[in-house]
Amino acid sequence: MYRKGKVDMAGTAPIEYQRDYFESTLSKARAFPREYDFYRSFLGLYVQGDSVLNVGCGPLFYEDLMYFNHVPRHYVGVDINSTAFEYMNETEHPRLEECRNYVKANNIRTESVDESIFDWAANTDQRFDSIFGVGVFATFYGEKFEQLMKVLWRVLKEGGHLVNVSWDGDYYTEKIAKEKVDYQFGQGGPGYTPDEVVQQIEKGGFRLRERRIIMTDDPKSYRWDSIHISAYRKEWGS
């Protein structure tokens, strides 16, 4: 199900950007299987339960789902760029066709919300067994990061998992970096280090369960030096 949010279209990514991002991700996954298997297997391990929220999912909403060990009954993606959902639902790309067939075969109820995670999570009545973000949480810092943790705490069930995937040491061009800001992929500026991200998530009340780090084989081609993954649990009194 696709639900249209209240988002100003100014500053949203064009559908061609979503297409290029999706296709380049598949290409990089083939070129760097070790790196992609590293974080995808972690998602499979910790993203559990019948209800799952993908924060800032982009056009990889369905792709991420394919690596869960547990098939959810309800899967929600929130992304401020409506073009991500338009691309996923309208394209005839073979991989997306495969993903959509997987959703149907497993009777998964999907929901796509093109709205700010801050606004949506602050008002929704839905609650989730697991929440995850791939390359999303570390794009915020300061008061915005604190606000993000508060709204995610609100919608995560007690005992539920919060999973973060982050990269460090990017080799982005100025054009790519500018697009990230223009298309509302977080805040501009240096942001937190990987260690600081973990500290800030814990500061938000989540208890760290596991953290892993991998150095990439070819940073210049991969465009990152390292990948950082971590899983947390919501526990009252933690």
C-alpha cells in the first residue's frame, strides 16, 4: 500500500536519481560481495518479528527485505522522497519484479509512506518489533539526532530491535555530496563519527547488543573505508 504524505515536492530526488541509485547498488553488490554480505547478513540476524519499519528506505525498500531471515507480516518504509516509491512500483526491472513476487508469495502487507520520519513517527499509532536504517541515522546529528531517537523509541515495541548500518571515510565527489543535501538525505556538515553514533543511540535509551566493523577491500572504488553495523534493544530502565 502506498500512502501519499504531506511533503513539499521542492528538493525531492527525480525518479532518474532513484533508478540510478538502485541500479548502481546492485552493480556494487556484485563487485563487492564481501562488503554487502557483511551488513545484509546482520540485517537478517537482528531484524525480527512480524512488524518491521525501514527508515529512509529509498528505492531499496524491497531489496532490503530479501535478506531478512524472518519474513514479516507487515513491512513499512518511510522516505521523504515519493519518487523512491514511484520508481519501485512502476519500473519493470527484473530484480524489482522478483521482489514484488516475493512479497505476494509470502503475503506480506507493505506500506510506503513519503513523509518525514520525524512527523510520521511522532503521530502514528503503529508499533514495530524491529526498526532499521541503512546509511540513514548517521546523516543526522545534534538536536535532530536526539529527536530521531525519541520518535524511534516511541514506535519500537519493548524488547524490540533497532539496527543501524553506517559507512565511514567517503570518497564522494562534490556533486554527489550536494545531491545528498539537496534531496533531503539528512543534514549537511561532518556529522558524528561511527563511535559517536553508537554513543548517541545509547544516550537515546537503547541498549547495545552487538557491534561489528569491517574495512573495505578497495576504498577508492567502493567509496568508503569501513562499514559499521550495530544492533540495540529497547529495554525499560536501560
